[in-house]
Amino acid sequence: MDRVFKSLSHPDRRKVLFALYNHDPPLDMEAPTEETIIYQKYLEEQQVELVHRHLPMLEESGSIQWDRENKAVYQGPRFEEIESLLEVLEDHDEFFEPER
């Protein structure tokens, strides 16, 4: 449970997880689509932190699989553990409004 809450504890990690939850993988972190435009801006401004901190942490927890070569992110083998919490957060967006 600690791993799940740690994965959800940072807004930038939640952005990645919500994108995977709401869209069919892979999430192309460079594709300028309506779904990923927020990540385009984020990547330009915060790429170092995303690449060296958030994506590795999510990958280590099993929440995502990260294809570094193709710059794509997929749901990981333990994504289901987070998926139910993402659903609750999305259902109660009056308490939590994810930035997507």
C-alpha cells in the first residue's frame, strides 16, 4: 500500500498515471495530441525531473513500463493496484481535480 500511495503522492506522477488510466497505451510522451499536450509543455519545462525521478520511480513500483528508446509509457504489471484508486479519485473530483 505504501508503494501505491507513494506513486500517487506527486502531481506529476498522477498526471502520467491518469493519462494511462484514461487512454489506451502506449502513452507517447512526445505526441502533440489533445491527450498529451499537457505533457508536451511539462516535458519541455521539467524533462529532467520526469526522466530522472518520476518515471523511474513509477517503473520501479511496477505501475508503468517505460520504453525509453521510443519515449512511450505503458501500464505496468502492477497498474491494477493503482487503477482502483485512480477511479475513486476521478469519481470524487470535487475533492481532487487531476490536471490532465
